[in-house]
Amino acid sequence: MRRFVIFLLLTPLLLTPLLLTPLLTPPARADFDSGLDAYAREDFATAMVEWQAAGNAGDAMAQYAVGILYYEGQGVARDEAAATFWLRMAADQNMAEAQYKLGKMRAAGGEALEQDVIQAYVWFFLAVENGMEQSEIERDMLNGLLSSAELEESNRRLDSWHAGER
């Protein structure tokens, strides 16, 4: 049941790039499409291999998908550090879904990722900037919890991000 729910939640995010695939290079598009087919069959190990290839070619959606597979432990052992690595590559390309997921991970903390509510606020803020309205709730909630010094630090980090210092 849990896998089915995850599949339903992840599938719309994985199908969105089909509209954008003409912009990808042919090998990256083929790898992503093959991974999408494998994911639909619940062959997560094959999806991982295909998406890693597309992700290494710079496809942000594939990077996001690899990050989610690592985070959920689908096709690989659950690995928060690897999930963070792949999600960060997608987030660096302004992918709102990856920024939102990183915000959730930083807000909660975990095995490999220290809790950092200031960075969580930054990720939620960036996700809103990139069109993810859902992130506004978390951003606004943290805004009410952060001290003025913490908000200043978050603004400094946002300024650095916008200046290209990632």
C-alpha cells in the first residue's frame, strides 16, 4: 500500500518532464524515458540506472528522481546522503520540487542531514520563487518561528544564492 501511495505521489512529478523531453539531448531523453517505463513497472533498480545516466548528463528531473529513489530506498538501500547529493543537483537548476524536498529534509533533520531551520527556510523560499505554491505554508510557518537574527542569516544565504554562490 505504501509503495502504491508513493507511486501515485511521484508519478505526476515524473511525467511532467515528458513535455520537456524535446529539450534534452537524445541520450538523456532515452535514459529518462527508459527509467520512467521501469518505474511504472516498479523495477526501481533499472529506473535508478537509467535516471543516473540522465542525471549525470544534467537532466534535473532525473536527478530529482534519483534523489527520491535514494531517499525512499527504492531499488537501492536508503541513503540520505546520496539523496541529498542528487536532490541538490536538481535544486541547483532551480527545480522547485527538489528545493521543497530539501527544505523538508533540513527542517526535520535525519541520519545524514543535520537539522537546519534557516536552510530549510531558504529552500522553501526558493521553491516558492520557482512556482511551488505548496512551499509557502512551510516558509511562512518558519518565518514565524525564526528570530530576527535567523531571518537575517536566511536573507544573506538567499542573496548568495541569487548571486550564483551555491
